[in-house]
Amino acid sequence: MKYTLDQSDTVTTPSGATLYRIRYVDGTRGGYLQSTANLDPGSNAWVYGDARVYGNARVYGNAWVYGNARVYGNARVYGNAQVSGDARVYGNAWVYGNAWVYGNARVSGDAQVSKPSHSLALGPLGSRNATLTVCRDSKLGVSYVTGCFFGSRDAFIAAIGATHGNTHHGNAYAAAIMLADHVVPAFGSED
């Protein structure tokens, strides 16, 4: 879909980058991009609502990024994937195929999400009522992200044990880990 960047309608990211509102040729107002390198104009991809794509991130194919979603860093969203709500896709993460990431999910690191079963977002959990996002990850097998924590299953279990132990919050996180074990396949496994 062809578009232009509206130089008069801008927002600034926390890191200070200027993003420009998309104006599609059909008159539709889109989301925000840092540059035309973020959204392939030769594809059917859309960025709309208050969604923001910046840094080296790219959206292409038939992908949709909308709502208050953020895609940044070296992230890729493509194929028929959808990222919406307050979801964040960043780092070297890829969301593709028929996958969707929504709500307060955080897909980061080297996550590889190509269908809905490759990620799980649960919340509110813990003392901060945070969202826990569990994803297939090309380096960790499965990654866990919540608050400022990012790491492997074993590192997450250790962090929960040290922080919450055998409390209500610790037990809720243990239940979430058991659910993730049955829902999210490790990268490279058959799913």
C-alpha cells in the first residue's frame, strides 16, 4: 500500500527519535513510522491507529500493526501476522506466518513467533500485576519476559524462587510456568 509521511503530524519516542504519521494514498490516516524503511510500500502491510514502528524494525507482507502496538529495534513483523493492543515486539524478535501478538504481550530477544501457539501472554501476575509473555526463542528455546526480567525458563524459576518463594505470587508464577510448558513449544521442536 502506497503512503507518505506527514511531516506536520509527529511524535517522539522515549529515545528521542521522531516518528511521522502515515497518510495512505486512499486518504486513510495510519500509525507512525520513523522512516519509509519501516513499512514496505510494495506490500499489503498496514500500520494504523496509534501504532509505532521505528529503529531498524520492518513490517511487510500482509502484516498488520495497530492499536497502541510498538515494533522497534531489529524486529520483523511479516506474513499474515498481527500485532495489536499494547503489545511490544522488539530486539531481534520475529512475528510472522499467521501469528498474532496482542494485549500487553512483550515479544523480545530472539523470539520466533509464527503461529498463535508460539507465544503465551498471561496476567496480571505477581506483586506488580504484570503480564508474563512466553515465546519460542531461537537462542533460549523458550524465553520468559515480565517487567524487567528476560531470560530462560530455568533463570525465571530461580528469579521467582528468590523473589517470591512459596507465596501466593510464587505459586501463581509456578502455575503459569506449568501452563507454558504445555502450550509453547521450544524453538526447533515439532509443534
